Amino acid sequence: MAASVLIRTVALAFVSITCSCARQPIQMSCTGQMTHVVSGKSWDDSMALTIDLRARTVTVGGFGTARISHEDQNTVVFIANPEATIGISTGTLDRITGVVNMHMIMLREGVLTFHGMCKPAQKLF
């Protein structure tokens, strides 16, 4: 009887922790290759992602906020807000491996792609 109560208590605590974490925005630090699509020129780059599953948004560094269009156990897919004309266009983030692929549309530069790896991060201040 006591073991059954203990198991239920631990399971309930785990579910509570899991649920409360999912409600908080998740900060990610991403490093990888940025590529200018027209010229083919690539360079190392890094950026921050904030995933807010509750608001169903992904904020990509200085490129703006996109809405989450689909998510499953392994992947989060995000696309530009319908009214956006520049900034983040599309992207995917693998929840298990951290692999991220994104397309950004910039006014002067044109289309940029970012392919990299993300890991959990915390704001420094």
C-alpha cells in the first residue's frame, strides 16, 4: 500500500514538473552555417531561439517571431506570420538532436539559410 502511494506521488510530481516546464518559454543557443542563397557565400554564425509552446511562437534572434505551424514528438515546424514581409520565413527544429534549419528573407541581402545545432541555454542577465 505504501509503495503504491509513493509511486503515485512520484508520478504526479514528474507530470507536474513536465507540464510546468512546457509552459515556460525555452531558450536555445544555436551555432551553424549561414548561407546567402544567391551568392552561395557561407559563414559561421550563432543565434538565439526562444520557443514558446504555450503561445505557439518561435523567436529567432534579430529575425523576428514566427508561429508554430506543426509539432510532434520529434519536430517543431515554424512559418512566418501571414503579415510578415521580411524576417524569419520557415524553419524546423528537431527536439531530440537539436538540428535546426531556417530560411530568412531580408530586404537587402535577399534569402539567407541557417543550418546548425541548438542546445538549451539560459539568459545571462
